[in-house]
Amino acid sequence: MKLNMAACTDDGFKQKAVIEFLTIEGVGAKEISVSLRNVYKKSALSYASVRRWVVQFKGSPSPNKFTLSPSVGKVMITILWNFQGVFLLVFLPKGETINSARYQEALKKLTRFSRRKRPDLQDVILHHDNARPHSAQATTAANAAKGWSVLPHPA
């Protein structure tokens, strides 16, 4: 078994020798940790380190370490749904936020999608909060031009 002792101090090397000996004798990691604390006080190895060394000395494979992959970052999505469930998902480019123009683009996609998938859909009633993209004059004018009505947002 190959152990990395390069960074060990004399006390660390001695403690690892004690861990190896006690592990061979059948003593558990918790008891070994307590014994090391009694003898070495503040310079004693932590319980996690003792447990790792016990696992290595027993010949068990070391626990797999997982690596974190970098996050893709935040993604903004506009979700349009009706009483049957999600109707349309519109993803924004990375790092961009919603504004009146982008919201109107989402409504245009909704128009195209509803004509294709739901040609029987006649009246569209939007219910959204009073966020600026929803209540902007350009958005209100676009909704009026399409004949869509907006339920008032409760106070």
C-alpha cells in the first residue's frame, strides 16, 4: 500500500503509525481518534482524517470524490400556460433579462403557436402581474391590436 507521507510532521507520522497498529488490532476509528486526542491534544488528527486512514489501512478502496462542474449560469424563461397546463416556453439568451420588446416577442410566438396547435382558440385573456414589461404602453397597445384582453392584477 502506498501512502503519501510527504507533508507529515513527526507527530503526524507517529499518529499514522498508531492508527495503522490499532487498526490491525481491530480498534475502531472513533476509539483511535479519542486515544489520539488524549495523547496529542490539539495536534491530534481530526476524526475525519483518522477514519480515512483506517479505511486505507484496512485495504478498502478510498471513497470516491466527486468533482463539481461549473454551472451554466442562470437562465431566464417565460412560461405561458392555460388551464390544461404549460402552453409555451420561451428561453431568453444567457445574461439577458425580460423587457417590453422581449415580452412582445414571446406573445408573437404565442400567437404563431396557438394558430398552429389550437386553431379553435378564439379569445385570449392574459393574466399577469403588474411588472413593467407586462404593463408597458407598447405591450398594452400590442395586446389591444390583437384583440386580447388582460385581467386586472389584484391590489
